[in-house]
Amino acid sequence: MELLLISSLLFLSLKIHPCLSSPLLLPLSHSLSPSLFNSTPHLLHSTSSRSASRFRHRHRVSLPLSPGADYTLSFSLGPHSISLYLDTGSDVVWVPCHPFDCILCDGKFSPSSIPFPSPLNLSSASPLPCNSPLCSSAHNSLPSPHLCAIANCPLETIEIGDCRKFPCPSFYYAYGDGSLVASLYRDTLSSSPSFNLPNFTFGCAHSALAEPIGVAGFGRGRLSFPAQLARTSPEIANYFSYCLISHSFHADRVLKPSPLILGRHEKKKKKRLDSDSEDGETEQVMYSYTPMLYNPKHPYFYCIGLEAVSIGNVKIPAPESLRRVDRRGDGGMVVDSGTTFTMLPRGFYRAVVGEFGRGVRHRRARGVEERTGLSPCYYGESFADIPRVTWHFGRNATVEMPRENYFYEFVDGEAGKRVGCVMVMDGGEEGGGPAGLLGNYQQQGFEVVYDLEAKRLGFAKRKCASLWDSLS
């Protein structure tokens, strides 16, 4: 049996004080453990099924729960060290608090495979008052007087707006395959003496459904990590990027750090910034930017428009639903760090993989498809005929995918043969919500830029390990 990649760990190492305009650099590294899965198809099936489950709950936000492709932030909250999932598909930061009851969590994770922090005892944190604007945000903009009434604040104090001693009521938050109830608290977020963010607001959850580990929401909302960082450092909060080193579903591969950068990193002299220190090759960096689309129903999503996908020299136009978001908040393509595989609406998915298969002269691996949830898969010792895949986003943003971003090769232990699978999934029939989703597996090997001020999202093919070396 092969060793497997189960999770990815992001250790926080903020280099500078947040009141400055220099970027904050965070190294991502991957932890490896074979403890939960006994074969590559088993792991791929778990990952693909969770990707599909989260995407098909389009009315909810997306939570990164797939073993093998998750990223977690590690830092201090008051006196506690915590690890939280990094998620650009949600807008709330929350932690499990003592006493913590997690329903349907048995067997979902193993403490040996990912950081599994003990629920926090909040000794230094203070509850957020019911008249806080952030309390209103957590309750979908419910007016402060209503929230203070729910918190049993006396009428006379509600009328004069003096409800500071009454805590914000608990709120409910739902993800693609889980949910929680939490109360809002404030404490100091830090990683070193040089980085302290006082009065950081987070949710303290005493009960959750299938969510044993907290989440750092990086979406577009007032309670998100970037929005709260903007209180003290707007120069770095409106721009962040990450560059994920291509990972494998094998644990015998040593993975180097991947950078997550809050703020704009200055361009040094090209040969110094873009040259690989090992082989001396020069990396040509070209950014392709596409506009962010506003979603009135889900304003926390980072949505973009997909115009077409090219398979080799054949360009397949995307349906109208992938190109734009309508007034109901339906359509568009969500860019999400928390979902593993890209999801396309069924008709378009079939057109893409159909064209892909026309040039592949290998026997289909039907059994592997059933065991992984991925399709199409093929048997073969060499896959030299695999066609190129290029994404065409709005405003002429063209992104050619490296082969490892859409075609994964491994040895199927059950059949004893080498097999390769397309790593893009059928998102089902079109319905309410986003029409598609760009997963983190397809983002590997690119610097993905979230430019919130210019309302655009960019892609640049990078050597992510070299980028980390040049910035650290």
C-alpha cells in the first residue's frame, strides 16, 4: 500500500508589525500521515465526494474538509495556540470552546493526521456587546436594538443605546456539510512580539455538527480575517495572495513551504526574484487578471466569469451561467481555497471531458472511476497523448494549466496497473447558486492574487518554492 498525503499544515510566521505597509509572509507546509486511508483510490474517493457535497449545497458556504488538500493557520489567540482551516469561501473566524460537543465527528479526523486542538477555555477573552456592528453582521445585519432585546437588555438602555454589558446573542452558521452555533468574543491575535492584533473578533462554538476544527474565514465580510486586519493595516488587508506548491496524494514526497502573503510584495530585480537558486533558470512571471463578480446573495464569495475551456486546439465556449452572476446571485465561478477539485455544470463538464477523451488512446479504468469518484480514468504506462487544458476567464485572462493540475497518475494497488485520472468533476445539473467552482488542486503552481481594492483576481505561473525563498 502507498503512503498517503492526508492534510496540509500552514504555520503562521508573521515577519513584521501589522501597522507597517510591508507584506506579512506566512509559510505553508504539508503534514503527512497514512493513518486514515489504506490506498490512493480510497483517499481520492473521500476527497472527491467531499468536494461534490460542498459544491452541491450551493446555498451554503464552502468549508475545507477534504483530507489531502487542506491548509490550516496556526497562531495565538490570547494565551492559546490554535490551528484553524484557511478558507476563502467563508467570512467568519471561529474556534471550538470548552465545553465542546461535536455531533457526527467520531472518526472524521485523526489527531495524528492534522492539528486537533483542545477546545479553548476563554480566560482572557471578553464577549462582544449586543450593540456592536459586528454582532449585527453575524446575525445577517439584524438591527442592534433587536439583538439587545434578544440579549435581555432593558428597554431603557436599548432606547439610549447603552447595552455594552449585554453580550451578543449566539449565531448559527452553516457550511456545505456541517454547521455550528457560536457566540462572539474579542481577544488579541498574535504570532510573535512584533505582531499583535488587539480586539480580534471571533466565534466561540460550544456545539457543532461535523466540524471538529475551527475556520479562519478569508472571504469578503466584516468578520473575516482580512477585514479585521484592515482596521490597523488597510495597506496590506486589501491584497493577499498564495502560491501552492504542487502536492501529491503520496506521503513519500517531501514538500517545501508554500507562501501565503498578506499585502503587496515588492518586485525585486527580475533575476534575483525569478531565478531558481538550484538550476539557475529564469522564471518569466506574467499575471492574468480577471474581474471579480459581485454576488448579491453571497457577497462573501470570490466569483469570476469563465468564458471557455480549450482542450488542445479546440475551444469550448462556457454556458452563460458560468460567465456572469445574475440579480438573484446565481451563476459565476467561485475561487475557493477550501474545496479540492474544480466543479463544472454537467452539460459543460461532459463537453470538456468528451473532447479530452477524443485524443486519449488508452483503455478506460472503469473500476478506478467507481472507487475514486473521478472520471474519466485510463490505464497506461505512458500518457504522452494527454492534451493541454487552458482556462479562459473574463476580460481575456488566459491560464494554461500544467498537466499535473488536471491529470493525476498513480499505481492502482488493486489492479496492479498505472492509471491516470482527470481531476475535474461533474457539478451536477445547474440550479441556484454558483454554476462552477475553481478548486485548490487546479490552483497549484500559481500565485493566486486577491486584489480587493481593484476588485480583480489574478493568476501567474510561479515556482512557489523560489517565491518563498525570495521573500523569506
